[in-house]
Amino acid sequence: MGPLRVAVINGPNLNMLGVREPEIYGRETLAQIEASLSAAAAELNVQLTFFQSNGEGELVTEVQRLRGTADGALINAGAYSHSSIALRDAFASVSVPFIEVHLSNVHAREPERHRLVLAGQAVGVICGFGSYGYEAALRGLTRHLRAGKQ
Ligand code: DQA
């Protein structure tokens, strides 16, 4: 079976991981999380691309780019996860299966973090496992994508 192409997309303030509220988000940087994901991807025969932006429009453009270029995606849209109908519409436009990731358990936090506007379109949602959530999501997405191709 050929390599799967998976896009890893991170939204606002995730470039600040490592220094940003480490008691909530941990001490790993985004670069370290991406390096761990790359190791898991090599084992799973998955090709990853990485994208991070603080801008909602840039994220929408990146999701649009997935059409025809990615088999699936992982996204931590940061605070836009709670508000961005534009990102939800972008995923609806491209029909690329994705998993939503959050480092923290958003459901154990403030009420405004409980609403997840992309989640209804996701294959699944992983939250509360810190940086391991990205690897868990990659494994779950790979399994989901390959199940359809066996
Ligand atoms: C987050 C949770 C969001 O509520 C927050 O705005 C973030 C990070 C997480 O990974 O836990 O920026 O998506």
C-alpha cells in the first residue's frame, strides 16, 4: 500500500507552545511535537506536511488546498475551534477526512471552550492527552483511511 498524505494544521497561538501556559499545554514546542509525529509517520508509512497560522483566512486557504493534495488531516484550530464557521465550511467544501486535536480537555475548562464547531464533521476528536493526542490522532486517522482501502 502506498504512503498516505496527511496534513497537520495548527491554528492561533500554537506557535507559542513551550512558553504558553505550560501548566495547561505542557512544555513541548510545536517543533518538538512535529518531530515526534514525523517519527510515528515514518513507522506508519505516512507523508506529513505541517502548517501553522494565527490567521483564520490563512487556515481556510490551507484547508482548501487539501483537495486533491491530502488523504486526510489533523487540525488543532486553537480558539477558532470554538467559533470558526468559515473553517467548518472549508472542510465541508473539500471532503477530506480529518481528526480534531486539542492538547487540553476543553470540556473540563470554561464553558466557551465546550462548543466545537468543526467536530461534527470530524472523523473523531481527541482532547486532554497533551502532545500525545497528535500521535493518537495520526494513528486513528491512518487506521480509518486504510480501513476503506483494504
Ligand atoms: C486548544 C484549546 C483551545 O480552547 C485554545 O484556544 C487553544 C488550544 C488545545 O489544544 O487545548 O489555543 O485548542
